[in-house]
Amino acid sequence: MAVSLASGSWTSVVYNIIVVLVVQQIDGNFVYPNVIGKSLQIHPLTIIIILLAAGNIAGIAGMILAIPLYAVVKVVVSYLYNILHLKPKETS
């Protein structure tokens, strides 16, 4: 009994899987870090490292929340740093 495929033949299925995997890898490793990095002013390598670490620590949920959390922490630390350096120094 042969298995019939709605999409055509086995070669087209394998070809589609290969194309999807290649496009996914290009998007995940090159396009996404560059786009997000430019919009958040974060180096693309930093994004890749954050995603790898968050994936190992917290899985998919960590990967989804890692970049927004990093962006928030970066803005808060930058803001506090600027406040401390703009505050006039008291002389005793």
C-alpha cells in the first residue's frame, strides 16, 4: 500500500523541507540579529549570545523574553548612569 502525498512527490517534500530549514537558519542567524540590533542599538553578536544563553537557561520562553528584558535593563542602567554623572558633585 503506497502513501499518497497531497503535495506531490517525496522529492518535492524533501526539497521544501530543505528550503524552509535554510531560510529559517539565514533569518535566525543573520537577519533577525541585525534588524533587532539596529533598532535597539545592540550588537548582533550580543543578541545571538543572549538568545543562546536564554535558550539554555529557560528554553523557548527565555528566548522570547530575553531581548526585551535586556533592552529594558540596558535603558534603565543607561538612564541611572546618566543621572549619576549629571548630578553636581558636592564638595565638603
